[in-house]
Amino acid sequence: MEIKRITVGTMGEQCYLIIDDNKEAVMIDPGDDAAILIDELNKAGATLKAILITHGHFDHISAVEAVKAKTGAEVIAHKEGKKYLPNPVYNLSSMVGLNISIEADRYVSANEEININDSELKFKVIYVPGHSSDGVAYYNKENEALFVGDILFRLGIGRTDLPGSNSLQLIEGIENKIFTLPAETKVYPGHGEETTVGFEKKNNPFFK
């Protein structure tokens, strides 16, 4: 399984393109710059099967419609995303003059398994609200990879001063649902550099 990190938009959002050995792919959080994302997909010679949304803030969803229009990929989000995706106030796009309103094709629940054509593109939905009430991480156990959006960063956590945020909920969710994963699990955040569960559990100042 190949993981490509593509930094997009003015917020420096990290979009991830994950490609299996059969050149089938999922894209996590196409936040902006749809043309760049499509170009990366084409350069890889991959077929995009699904778009996974970690949460419905504008810097993670701005390119969803354009990428879906080009690829026909299924858009998947947590069921709480029904509050965020169509609502420019909740997805914060009204703050930057974008007024984004979209819908997912499929809404999932906590602990649900997402299997893309029975390939190695298998993800467990780990529900960790607190940055937003629709926040999820996608866990690929076989490759010890965790895509966390804005739940957890290297030596940081997501903001909790936004609509639907709750700092206690976020910290408890990270401790109980992410820090219980194997220490070597690679963490791929929505902004900044990659890290590991073990490193954050030991060094993240929010958990000292």
C-alpha cells in the first residue's frame, strides 16, 4: 500500500492518497486544489474508489465535489457530518466567503468497517469528537496507519473553540481510542508532520 501526502490550500491541509497494489485508491480529505489532486491521481495511474472525510471543516472538504465529479468516487463521512457538510456556518466556509454545501454518499458510524473491493484498503472508523462533533480517524490495521484529520497533531491536538467543539471530549477520546492502539501506529494528521501513537502518548504536552 502506497501513501502519498499532498499539501493543499492556504491552510496547509494534508490530503492523503492511498493506493493499493491493484492501483485502486482512496483519498482522505481533499481540502483544496482539486486540479493538483486529480493530477496526482493520474500520475499514479490509479482509480479513485472512495473519498473519506475525517470531519466537515472547509479546509478538508473544499475539493470534494470537484474530485467526485472527475472520478465518480463514493464520498464517505461520519453520520454527524450531516450537520457540517451542508451547513456553511458549521463547516466554517462562510467565514472565508466560500459557502460550501455538500452531502456524502454514505454516512458511517463508530467502529464501522470500510472495505474497498476487498483489497488492502480497509479502514475502521474510530469516532473521536471534540474538535468537531463529526470527527473520525480511519485506521488501517494491516499497515499500522491512522488518518486522524484534526483530532491529533505532532505534539498538539485540534482546536476546541469552534461550533460543536468540546475539549474534554477530545482529550478523553484520544486517550481512550487512539492511545490504546499499538505504539508503532503511524499517525497521519490533517496539518503538519506525521508522528506515532507511542511518541504522542509519551511526549504530547496535552497529556502530561
